[in-house]
Amino acid sequence: MARTAAVTMVRDDLFFLAHWLAHYGGQLGRENCYVVNHGRGAEVAEMARGCNVIGMPGDPHPNFDMKRWRMLNHLVQGLRPYYDHVIVGDVDELVVVDPACGTDLAGFMAAAGGRRVLTPLGLEVVHLPDREPDPIRGHVIGPRRHVRPAPHYSKPCVISTGTKIARGGHFTQEKRLETPEALYLLHLKFCDRAEYGHAMDRRNAVAAAVAARPRDAAIGRHWFAAARGSDDAVFAAFAAMPQREGFDMAPLRAAMHATWRARGDTGFWEFERKDHAEIFRLPERFVGIV
């Protein structure tokens, strides 16, 4: 059986951490989960007990994201000699395997082979409060069934070779694009209207503590209160999107391969990441997957 590690960095995002731990801890074993505890939060350390918890200072810094990915790059490459695969990403990103293929994440990784970078297809789990009034009290998929294709989150995040990962985890220097049909990345940022608001409040507070303008900081613009906009409008936009019938993701993967190219002279590789203004309903087989 292949050994697979999961790596993330978290600060106070306890709702998402709980789901990250349940997913990767349950699939891979907590002993193979690495949680970088930014700010050494006591609640994070307690929740992640049994994992490999790495405490880091949490001082505000305008280049926070740059520092974070520099550290994660080194951690991933340091773990590689001990693991066949390393999955790395934000705490609200979960790599899952389509149940239709008859195996789980651990089984999929055991058969995947090494010396490669795998790019799951990114799907944004979106909350439609008028259609999905129930709160999330256990699994996310069940109370929430709608997803929006999100090429921005089709991240090359399953690593089993020596490569550099770009800030944000969106690109690597691996020249081959591999997008297994059964592999998805579920982005949970918008999976619950109330939790989205709480998370954005925390991010706005961090950005305010940095005391820098968005253009001068290596932090996403959405972390700044001035760029946040209306939370209600965000979810109203999801509700207004047309719903596609079926669940055929093959054209999305084909588009990724058709636009695969070098990212200028940076050494990284990319595909076009066009926004999709449509949603799909996840098939019944995905219920309970996270």
C-alpha cells in the first residue's frame, strides 16, 4: 500500500479544519496528516491531536502568502523521500475520488504510481440557502449538493516528484498535465453562508493587521474588507446561475489539456482558467464523501 501524506496550514479556521481532519485523517490516518498551526492556536492543536502539528509564529506580514508557500514547498519536498505521494493545499480544499471508480482516496493513491503531479478537477461547493436550508452538522455533501466548475481550484496538488509549487498552489514546474478522470478537488469556501461570513471576518482582520494596501501585499485581494463586497450578493449570484443537467466533466478536462502551455518564462506551466457561470448537482453517489 502506498503511503500518502496530507499537508495544510491553518489559522483559526476550525470549521474547515474539522472537515479536513475527518477527510484526510479518516482516509490516510492522522499519523500521515501534517498541520502547520499558524499562530500556534490552542484550539487548532487540540483538534489536530494525533496529527503532526507544526507550530509557526503568527505575526502579521504583508508577504504572508509568499512566506507560506515557500515553507510548504520545502515541507512537501522534505516529506517526499518518506511518502509515495504528498497532497498539499488550503484547509478548505479536499481531494476526493469519484465513488463510481470503486475505490477511496487511499486505494486510488496506492494504484497511482509515482514520479508525477496529479491535478484534480476543481469544483466549488456552493450553498443555495433557499434550496438547502439545513445546516451542516456532519458531512458537507448531503446538506450541500451543488457545485460550480472552478478551474482556479484545479490545482496540481498531488505530488510525487521533485517540483516547485507556485504561490497559491495554482501552478508547478512539472511539464506534464495529468488529470485523472476520477479525481476532484472540492473547494468548501462557499459551502455555508454563515461560515463564509465568519471566515471572511477573520481574513479581513488579518489584512487590517498587516496595514498594507492590497497591491503592496502578497495576500489575496479578497482578504481586504474594501474588496469584499456584499456577502448576500455572492450567494445570490450562485442561486441565479443556470443548472446544467447531468455530471459530465470530460469537456472541462479536455479544455485544460487543449490550453496547456508554459507560463511565460517563469518555469511554471498553466492552462486557461475561465470562470464558469453555471452549476451542477452532484450525483447521489457523492453524498457523504466529505
